[in-house]
Amino acid sequence: MQRSEALARLLEQTGFDGAVRDPLPGDASTRRYERLAKDGRRAMLMDAPPSSESAPCPPGATPAERRLLGWNATSRLAASRVEAFVAVANHLESLGLAPPRIYGADCEAGYAVIEDLGDNLYAHAIPQGADEIALYEEAARVLAHVHQTPPPARLDGAGNATWPLLDYDALALEVNADLFVEWLPRAADVHIDDAARARWEKVRDGLIVKALGFPRAFTIRDYHAENLLWLPEREGLKRVGLLDFQDAVRGWRAWDFAMLLHDARRDVSPEASAAAVRAYLDATGASDTEFQRELAVLGAVNAMRILGIFARLAGRDGKQRYLSFMPREWGHLARTLEHPALADARDFVESVARPYLEKAA
């Protein structure tokens, strides 16, 4: 009852009381969205009940404390909170980018009324004829702009509130990489015995050491074709609309690129991938050799994480459609493992999942 009252107040405050409400299809998250329409105005309602997920990561919590708090505190860090969405949106808007404007929010209840940026997702626009290379180049320039801005420790949120920008640290890397050996055997012909698990932990720890040595950057994190909109009527970097950025952290530039170019749901052409990297390097002056090493290491960790998540969604949550995305993700993993920096990881994956790598080659 308290949430319904909070929603009624928010809709009234933003001028959308009595609006026509059209629910959008759900995804793998606990958030729900509705499209609002009233008197020629449009907006989106975000519904993210705080009680639907475990607590976010408290700043300064120890690894032991975080493990007791659960998945969000160890891995995702932000827990899909409305206050995180508002704070990251404010930061991205301050950089001259195009997240949805926040019309109003009740963070305690878990509601926000935000700008409706439309339906022209990269994932829809490109199959309908938009220039894939141009769109990926522009997405890369957005990342260059974000990554060249020093990440603040805290972000300004709703009212006088702030939201911490946490480090994606060794624990977060560990629990995400471990999804590969914990869940994949339940959805694929992969056998992990005690010896393989012990070997995995050495390989995983080596990847973590490499990742922690890379330069840090503000990392949007869920940066891919189903969270990017093409807004050609706007100018400059604002032509790229941004969605689902509430899990932003202080991470690495190559993580965002792994999400963008190693897309689990669509094949990014080699030409578009190369053009995006070239646009990013031109904009930042970064070394291609160093960038490719970072992309290989973090791309491998990310691909293993995603394979584990898809296996978990299928095996635990009954969402079988995610199995159809796994062959593409095996391909991404196979290509990252070709980098010389990943010889140990490649040997391990070949030892437990060789047929999948061979099929992906």
C-alpha cells in the first residue's frame, strides 16, 4: 500500500497522474518499465522495488561482510537501485551525453519517471538499414569521452543524496569469473572436478592480477546494442542515447568495449569492430597494443562471466532462451583466448571445454 501511494504521488508531481500506462516486456532484471502517455506527453516509469534484490555493496565493507550480504554486494555492487540510476544519469548528463532526463523519483519506494528516448535501439536500427560502422564509431567516441573524465568517488543523486562509485575489485572479478565453473556444467558438457577447480583458481587469480594492473576508468558496464539508442535528430555525442547504466563502477575502459563489441545478442561485423577501436584510439591517443591486451584479458573474463550467467538463467530460472546466445559467446571467448597474454586460460578452457572452442573457431 505504501508503494502504491508513493507511485500516485510521483505521477501527480510529474504530471502523469491518469496517464495511459503501457507495460514493456521484461528482461533478465528485476526492474519493470511502463510507457506513460498523457496529453501528448510521453515518459517512462521505472519500477525497481528495493526489496526485490539483496542489498547493494556498502562502501568500505570487507570481503567477508560482502559475502554475507549476497550477490549484489560481491558482484553487481549497485543492486539496480533507483538512486544509482538517478546519480549515474546526472553524471552522464553533466558530461554532455544523452541518458534519459529524470522527471521525478522516489528512491525509497523504488520509482522514477524518466524521459522516453523511443525505440530506435542499435539492435533495431542496424537491421533496418542504419550504418553499423557509423553507429559503432559514435558509440566508441562516447566511451572515449566518458573514460577520459576522471571518475569521481561519489555521484550527485536525487535531492542532496549522493551515490558511491565503487571499484570493480578483486572480489567482484572472482565471483563473476567463478560463474564459469559453477554454472556451466549444468548447461553444457563441461566437467569440473576438484583438480580442475584447483587449476581454475590459479588461472582465475592470474587474470585478476592482470586486470587490477590496468588503468581505471568510469565504466558504464552494460554498454551494448540493446542499451544504446540511435537519435539522429540530435547533435554530436547526444546522438547516442544511453540506457541501463545504474551498475556503473570504477572499472576499466576495455570492459565497456568488451560489452560493446563482444555482444551476446548480435554479431558485430569485423569492420564495425575495427572502426570502433580505431575511433576510440584516435580520440584518446591510447596505445593499440596495450588496449588490445586489456580487451583480451577483460573480454575473456567477461565472456566466461556471461556464459555462466546464461547457464544460471537457464538452469536455475528456467529461461531457456538464453541457451541460444551461448554459441556466440563461446566464439567471443575463443577469440580473446588467442591473445598471448592468455595462454594459461586458453589451456584450461581447452582442457574442460575443447569441443565448444573448436565449434566456435
